Amino acid sequence: METPPPQTEPAPPTDADIEACREQLGRPPRGLRAVAHRCPCGNPDVVETAPRLPDGTPFPTTYYLTCPRAGSAIGTLESGGLMKEMTERLGRDPELAAAYRRAHRDYLARRDAIEVLAGFPSAGGMPDRVKCLHVLVAHSLAAGPGVNPLGDEALALLPEWWRKGPCVPAAAPPAPVRENAHELPDGPAGPSRSEEELS
């Protein structure tokens, strides 16, 4: 894609976000802490998960891609051999390898700020290989461009997955609260927002 989706600020998940993630994943999201990146369609596409699930199981994947359209496109890149090619480049390009190690440290620092998982790797194969492009793209979306070089590269190869609208039905926004009781909302769910207005 020519222009990646804009970076968004992490935010606590709303009930609508949780429902959207449930629809995207086909199950309730586990260990959900925040929407780490919001798709231009309005739904979450990356969530931040707790380093430990509610039952105490370690879960080192802090940034988890939820959008099935993005996930499918990334799967196509993986099956085309991109992970092997990237891993080989890490072995012969010292600058790329150093940048990827910095991405690894960034990932660990972000996870450790929530809870330290001593002895657990970061994710996606960092720092020495590429094992999961989904994780690297999720990191790039959550952290912004320039943090994970291989995540940025994979992201640039993806189509604009949001152009056809939300991957799952977006929950209607809540009706706006009005100071004057006699004012009516713009409809049963408040004013609608077009795809272009969502960031």
C-alpha cells in the first residue's frame, strides 16, 4: 500500500470494541487491555493483551492482530516465503539486524511496562529470525512507523484491507448525551460516521 493506516492512540476497549473483537476472532478476546491500533474503518485491528491471561498462563504476544482481512493478507505473504527471505537478510545485513534487535527491545520494554515475563521471548521470532509476520505488523501498527523495520516492510506490502468497510459489523455508536432533554439525537444510534471520518 502507498500509505499505511494512520497511527492511533491506544485506548481502553469499549463494549462495542470487545464485541467487534469477539466477531473478528470467533471467540471472546483473552487478556484484553487496550485497543492498540484502530483500523480506519473504526474497529480495532490490533489489541494489547496482558502478559498473563486471567488464569495466569503467560502470554508473551503483547500486540495481537484481530482483523481477519489483514490477517489473511499477511498469511498470503507468509506462504509466499517472505519470512524466510527476511530471516536470510538479517544474516547478511548488519544494519537491518541491529534495527530488528532494537525492535525486539522495544517490544520487551512495552510488555515489561505492564508485567515482566522473565525468561520469555518477545514475539514473532525477534531478535534473530522472522517467525510470524502477524506479530511484526501488529507491533508496527501499535508502535508507529520506524520502530519495527520488518513489520513496516510487511505492512507496506499489504492491500488497504479497510477499503471495503468493516470486516465485521461495527457496533452503532451510542446516542449523544444532550444537555437539553427536549433535543432529540440524530437517529436511534446518534449521528453516523462515514469511513473517511474515522481515523
